[in-house]
Amino acid sequence: MRHIAIIGSGPAGYYTAEACRNIFGEDAHIDIIDRLPVPFGLIRTGVAPDHQSIKAVSRRYEAVALSDTVRFAGNVSIGRDISIAELQELYDAVVLATGAPHDRALGIPGDDLPGIVGSAAFVGWYNGHPDFAGLAPSLDGSHAVVVGNGNVALDVARILSKTPEEFTGSDIVAHARDALSHSNIRHITLLGRRGPHQIAMTPKELGELARLERAGPHVDPADLPEESADALLEPGVRKSVTLLREFAATASDKPVTIDFDFFAMPVAIEGDGHVERVVVERTRIDEAGNSHGTGERYTIDASLVVSCIGYQTPAIDGVPYEHGRGRFASDEGRILPGLYCVGWARRGPTGTIGTNKPDGVMIADKIAQDISDGAGKEGRAGLDRMLESRGVDVVTFRDWQNIDAAEIARALPGSPREKFTDIAEMVAASHKS
Ligand code: NAP
């Protein structure tokens, strides 16, 4: 028997479990360990609450979790309840599928002023992540600046501009729904340090901006390159740029504006005790597509700044780490035989949910190369013994199903669920205490 522990129950964790199950069948016990009492990682706390069709992929993970050889052990925190070294003693393979839950800092003067939040915190807030439920972002002023030109920046701009009715059918949490319904934000600026040809926004997500009830996108036609140059773009980016051209050609008269400010790099944030403005430097793009400051500066009023510039994986004591890239150091996922990383913890915060599937298969193959029959380790029996002796209240997948049912039962009409946002509430709803 082989014993495999996967830390993290998001897409990378589940696809790895699925791939291991496909390779080893009945000959491996796979434990998926998560710090939260609820599974699915970014599917629950990262994917936008109004993108329910994307969240539906968790049903597939459920099928994996309910198989005999795979177990979910929630409410177990690495570092607090058990260490990686202890897991390595108990399991033949330990896989870090811990994602990249920390915000990268803007690293400019004033970036610690109240009113500035990172996207991990902001997205976690509207998605009910227990770490960020108390964030209370500043929605009293009229101007928000969203830094970045990726899909997370789009999510944030869209969520900031939706009416309460447009959240019908979503699983946005009550505190965010209420706060956003009283929001005074009327102008949202999306700051891109490069140009339309360098955006990291996908067409489906970008197209949604044109269909918002009270908000409309604005693009300055002068920012768009010659149309003939679009032919050289990769097809997805070309579609996105075509949408930007449509936005530039259509004047929106909706009361909430979403302005694309391209060639615009934030260089400082100013305010008296709270963010009041962002100092921006104009950039130019060189032939390789890199941005350079031109020295020309201007300011944009802002009462809220959300920086959506990427994430990093928290380091774990004793595990090799690439500081510059904010991820574990590995040889394509193998940190050393018996210790692996997968998903964002391996490659950094790029790619869609589906990108994690081949990643999981690759790691399962490496595990199969490294551990032949298992080394007679204790596996889950040892984990259970250790956690029990430490008084850890492990939440199983069956317990999660109680939380799930309770969230569904208290949902507003038309909404899929009303999430619990507090760990103690989740554990109570699991019927464990
Ligand atoms: P991303 O796609 O890497 O975009 C990050 C953006 O931040 C880029 O525009 C980048 O500009 C900019 N940036 C980085 N550092 C900056 C700085 N110091 N100052 C100003 N701008 C800076 O990351 P993301 O939006 O966080 O998304 C992460 C991953 O999740 C992506 O693969 C994304 O597609 C995926 N995702 C998908 C969906 C969906 O499919 N619905 C939703 C959300 C996220 P440069 O290009 O100039 O570096």
C-alpha cells in the first residue's frame, strides 16, 4: 500500500488525487488535507461568485472525494497541527497543492495606506474566505483604481459595478452583497502598465463588461495600435483586442464608468491617513513588449485601490523556495523524491482551472516513478492518531456535506447557497460540535 498526502483541496489538489487514483487504484490511500473545514480552494474562494458555471467543476471533485481510497481531512493546518516533516514520516509522497494565496506587494511609496487592498484579500472578502471576511473595503468614495490588466482585475471591476439585482443567482456572501449595495463607487479605472496588445484578459470575461446594467467600459481610441497589427496576435488576445476596439467605438452613457487606462504605471499612492490618489507614470512599450516609464506623470483620484498584480505561495520552513517567483523550487514539480508541488505552488499564478489537470497527471507520474510499492509507512492511521492526540477536530467530506446542505438550506431564493464565513460556524454546521 502506498500512502499519499496532498496539502490543499483546490483544483491542483483534486486533479492530483484523481490522477493518483487512476494510476494506483486500490493500492494507494490518498489524503487531501486542507486548513479550512470546507473543500475546493479557489473554486470556492477565488472564482467570482457570479461565475457559477465555472464553480460547477467542484461536482467532479466530489466524485473523487467520495471514492473509497481518497479522503478529505479539513480543518487541519500545516505548521499548527502537523508539520511537513511529520507528514513525510507518515506518507510515501507529500504533495504541496497550496496555491498562491498571498498578494504580491505593489512595492511603491504609499502602498500600505488604508484603502489599498490586494486582490487575494478583496476576492476573499466577497467570496467569504474566513481570513478576509472582516476586510470592510472602503466603498464610501466615488473612485476606485484597479491595478492590473488580467482576469482578476476584470472580476474586481465587474463585482464593484454590479447592481444588487445582478447578483441574483450568485453565491456572493451577505456582508459583500450588503456593502456593495450601499457602494458610492461610480468611476473605476483599470490601470495597465502596458497596452491593449499585452492584456491578459480573456474574451469571454472582457465581453461581460459590455453587458452590465449600470456600468459601461471606456477605451480611448488613441491607445489602440493600428488594426492591421492585430493579425500577429494569438487568437484569444486578438478577440480581446477586437472587444476593446468595440468599446472604443461605442460611447457608453451608463452612470458607472470603467475606464481602461493603458500605458499607465502606478508609481506612488498618496493620501492623508487614507488613499486619496494614485500617481501614475506614462509608459512606452519597446519592441519586445516591455514597458518603460516616460517621466510624464499625472494623478487619478482614488478612495479605493485594489491591486490585481498576481499572487505568491507562502514559503514553508525547510521547503526550498524561489523567492523571486513566489513559488516552491522544484524540478517540474519534484522538490525531492517523496515531496512534490503542483498547480500555482509549482508554476506560479498562471493558467485556468483546467491547466491543473495535466499538472496533476505529471505529478502522479513522478510519484509512480519514485515510490514503487510503498515503504510500509503508517499513512492515515498515523495522521489520525497524531491529530487526535493534539485535539484537532478533523472535518471529513461527509461532515462537509452537512455544511454544504446547511449553506444551501439558508440560501436566498434563486441563489445556490449562503456561505458560512467563519471557521467555528463551519465546524458547527458540520455537526461535529
Ligand atoms: P495575470 O493574468 O498575471 O495579470 C496580472 C496583471 O498585473 C498583468 O496585467 C500585469 O501586467 C499586471 N502587473 C503585474 N505587476 C504589476 C505592477 N507592479 N504594476 C502594474 N501592473 C502589474 O494575473 P491575475 O489577473 O491575477 O490572474 C491569475 C490567473 O488566474 C491567470 O491565469 C488568469 O487568467 C486566471 N483567472 C482566470 C479567470 C477566468 O477564467 N474567469 C478569472 C480570474 C483569474 P504585465 O502583463 O505588464 O506584467
